[in-house]
Amino acid sequence: MTVRRIPAAEAVAALARFDAVIDARSPSEFADDHLPGALNWPTLDDAERAAIGTEYKQVSAFAARKRGAAIAARNIAAHIERELPDKPRSWRPLVYCWRGGQRSAALATVLDAIGFPVHVLDGGYRAFRGHVIDHLEALPLGLPLVVLAGRTGSAKSRLLQALAARGEQVLDLEALACHRGSVLGPLPGRPQPSQKAFETALWQALRGLDRQRPVWAESESRTIGRLRVPEALLGALRAARCVTVQMPLEARVAFLLDDYGHFVDDTAAFCERLAALRELRGAGVVERWQALARAARHAEVVRELLEQHYDPVYERSMARNFAGYAAADRLDLPAADGAALDAAAAALVRLIGRDAHPRVAA
């Protein structure tokens, strides 16, 4: 048999037809980003790769290749013994490394010799990454986006979830970014992905959308935590039709106390996050908020944060950046309980259903 090389665009279109997608890179490279659904079978682990690289520079390329080949052979043997005993002859893997070079070639050669119909991604992860970047420029164009706007604490993310539960198409950027998009946004125990992994997840979500149906999203700033929203998508969001979610202040305070319960339980972490607002709000104001938090007066802190910081910042940002905000439809949401959210989601569907085609970004 012969190892078949396959271009990135063709491989992406055929991903579902492979029985496994195997990443032969090191664990740290894999963790940074990888093809959707890929398994990590390192030909060299991180320490081995670093050691071979040092020998390549300090001794010779020939010596490094000899040592690398021995290590790779042992690692590949371990992968085969662990993963392949139950695989039939028809098992069809796609293998890749950084550039489709020696690491994927070594693994693919052994799989081919066994008799499996193996393919190698031509150009490796680097070619896939180029495909993702190119398509992140094109996929948002003409997307029938409907943006949920609304002040902090208006339960927009919960409303997206209620829309998804009704079978609507939702693009939840904060879920993909593992961050709620503000200085208090980090999710406990859930670190953000790398920028590359975020973009791959976003590409995967965008490519699966039906362009004949509305796509619901939340108004987002240029960054979500430390991650950047790609420019083409940001432009599409800012040009999209908006619906403003209006929720009473006290209902927003109650919702935030529930949704950010980890800060209520961990006052030190809450005060640490508040410290990031010193430059914008002044040391005296922030120290007052920290003192209220330490006194367990959390509702007061949240109310003042909304009235003095988040609401004014949000209104200025929306008026400046979102073309559809001034003429946005309005949705009144009295509370963030399940019944209210479900009723609001139904009202949104009816609202957009008045139009055969939602206004889309140019």
C-alpha cells in the first residue's frame, strides 16, 4: 500500500469519513490547538522534542535524526500496542503533524506497513490553520445574525440557551471563550482556550450554520477575556439587527448574585478582581466596594457596580459600535427564571419570524 497525502481543504471536507484523526505532535502543541476530534499520539513528547532540537543545533542533524528515530520508534510501538489491537483492516486514519513532515510520515509509514488505508494531511496543522484563518474571514459575511443587546446582568447568555433549547441557531461566543466577557468574567476551574483553539472552535461553529435561518448571538466587545474576536465576525455582529433585552435593576442584581455565586463564596477572589477597576473608577471607590464585599453586603456592591460602572460603559460602547442599537427592537424580561426565559425566547422567535429574512451584515 502507499500512504496517501490529502490537501487541507479536502481533508476538512472529509473529516467525518475518517475513523480517527491522529495528531503526531507533542502534547503541548496538541493542547494549543488541533483538528476537531483529533487524538494525540505524540511521535515525540515535549521533553524529547526539546532534547532532539538541542542535539540538532549543538551536535549535528544526522546525530539528532538517529536519536529521534529511536525514540519515535519506541513511542509509535507503544501507540500501536495500546490503540490498535481491536482495529479492523478497514480502519481509516488521517495523520498529521506540524507541517506534514517527519513525525506524521514516521507514524503513517508504520500504519501503512500494517495494512491500514492511512492518509497524511499535506502541509500538516499549519495548512489546516491557514484554512481556518481564510474561512474565518469569509464565513461571517452575509450571516443572518440577530444580536441580543442589554445591560450587564440581563441574562443574555441564559436567553441564548433558552433559544437553543427551542431549536434555534445560537452562536455563543462566551461559551466558546470560557469567559463571561467582563473583569469578573473568568469561569472558576475553566481556563480559557488558546487564541488558536478559540478560532478553531469558532470556525467549526460557523461552518455548521444554516444561512437560511436566523443566527442568535450576544453583543460582544472586541475581546472576551484575553481572546480576540476575529475582525470579520466582529464587523458582522456590529452591523447586525439588534434586540435590546430590558430587565429591571433589582432583577439584574438578583441574577448576578446567583450567576456569580462563586464570588459571593470567595470574597478574596472578588476583591482581587475588583482591584482591576482602580484605574477607571479610582482607588477610593474600589476600596469602598471591597469593604462592602468583606462585610457580605454583596447586593450593594453589585448594584453600585451596575449603576456606576457597567451600565454607563455598556451604553457608550453600544451606541458607538453597534449600528442597529439605536433602532433595536425591545424585549422586556422581568426575571431570569426558567419560565420567564422560555417565554422570552418564544417572543424573540415570533418577533424575528415577522421577517422572511433578518437583516444581515453587508
